[in-house]
Amino acid sequence: MRTVEGAASRLKPGRSRRGAALPRLWLFSDPARLPDPRPAAAGLPRGGGVVARGLPPALLGEMARLGRRRRLVLLLGAAPRPALAWRAGLHWPDRPATSALLPFLLARRAGRPGAFLSVAAHGPAGLRRARRLGADLVFLSPIFPTPSHPGAPALGPWRWSALARRAGRPVAALGGVTAATARQVPPPACGLAAITALLPPRHSVSRKSRSAFTEHCRASAG
């Protein structure tokens, strides 16, 4: 059966700066399209990865515990201090300002376990930033057209591959990765990342589900 997981399993995994094998399959959460990643994360293979973006504090602890039970690599998006507090890794978006990263970078330099750093990149500037920060992994996107950024031009497999070969570190493909496109991802990809393609069967992110998720967070916070 053609699945993103099946395509990812055929990739040669990259390795972090400390030599650990990197996940070949990554689930991205999103405040609009996947506000609660727990059901999808529970279906990932052991050793997979989750990039939790915009996850409210009410669910951070639950997500961290789920990650430990299933041996998932958990990265928090643009949240250096919560990442340190929950002993998670960090995913940094493709933006110039990196001053808020200092506490996390210092912890990495001191050898804190789990201080994994990934960086988003959309072109050469993002790749240079990833090298400068000493990132373990780059999520280079969008490789294919994606509903996350409707109308935005995609890199395409050829340009994606050319950029990835200049990254100087492991690179995973993000953007429009589905069961149909996953096998078109070229070398040197060491991982595949997706949102909707990794949702459980019959799962949908409707307005109703987002509202229920918001109410859950309010109740937990209160």
C-alpha cells in the first residue's frame, strides 16, 4: 500500500550532531489544521517525530508524556524556554531573529540530553541560518504545492534536491507530502514530514473539532 510511512521507511536516516539516528517520519501540528496532534502522534511508528507548533500549555504535558511512552522525538515550535522546561527539542521557523534561542543554544552547548534543534528553510538564506546555528536537521519546504500556503510556488523535486545537497546537514522534505507524492521526494532526503497525510482514518479538523479543542484547553487551564 502506498503510504507516506512506507515511503519514509525506505529512506536512509540522517544522524544528529551527537550521532543519533534521526526519525524518518515527522508529524507537524498546526493551530488551524491540526490543533491537537495527540491522536495522530499515537499512530506514528516508534522512533517517529512530532513538531508541535502553537500547542497550548494545557496540552504540553500530555504531549510530552505521550512522546516518552511511544519513544517519539518531540520538538516544540518557536518555544525555547518551554522546550527546556519539558526536556523537548526545538524547531525554529525560517525567520532572521534568533536572539530568543540563546538559552536553548547554551543548554545544547552544555550537553543537555534531548536538546535537538531543527530549523525551517525555504531557500539558501534559511540553509545558511541552519548551518550557523548548528542545527541537527533542516525541514526544507515546500517541495510540492501545499494547502498550508495556497498559491505559493513550490520548489519542485529538482530544485529541492539541489538546495538540499548544499545544506551541509540532514534535510527532511515538507510541504505537500502525501501518499501520492512521497515517492517523488529525491535524495538526499532523510525524512518526510506532513500534516493531513498522517491523520488517523476518518479524522478531520473541522471548525467543530477546533472549538472542542479550545474548550478542552480552557477547562484544563482553569
